[in-house]
Amino acid sequence: MEYLVIADFKVNDGMADDMANVFKEALVDTRAFEGCNAIDVYYEEKTNTFTLIEDWATLENYETYLQWRIDTGIADILNPLLVGGWDGVVSSVKRLGIPKGI
């Protein structure tokens, strides 16, 4: 684990299966992106929220990836599925940085 990022995707009612299908397709490219060490996906049924815990080699790798997602139109895909759309995801992102082992 080098640089940890957490992002929440709060899904509109009835859209969880659609969101899961988007993840199944999109995360193939994400996991292959330079600097992506791992991504785990969790789903909390009570809140209808997917949480991604992402492990990146560097913050720069993550920022490059995020810009690529923006440039390739991820907002257009996610806006109909999510409460708050793409902006809701971006506002939820936590860049936790490098673990200190304290």
C-alpha cells in the first residue's frame, strides 16, 4: 500500500445493479492504469452506497487517472445513476496518503 484513496458512490434508488455493471466494465481499465496497485469495492445496502478503496503508487498516478476519467466522459455515465452525480463522488473522495505505521 502506497497512497490510499477512498471514494463513495451513493446510488439512486433502483440503480445499484446498473452501477455494479458500470464498475465491472470500468474497473478493468482502472486496474490496468499506471500506478494502480489495487481497488476493492464494497456495497452498503442500507445507504445504497458503493465505496471504493483504492491503492495507488503515488498521488500523481491517481490525479492523472482521475483527469483521464474526467476527459473520457465518466460524468455522463454516472450522473443518471448517482445521488449528486459525478460531483457527489468527487466531493466524497478522501486522499488518505501514505500509511505511517504508527
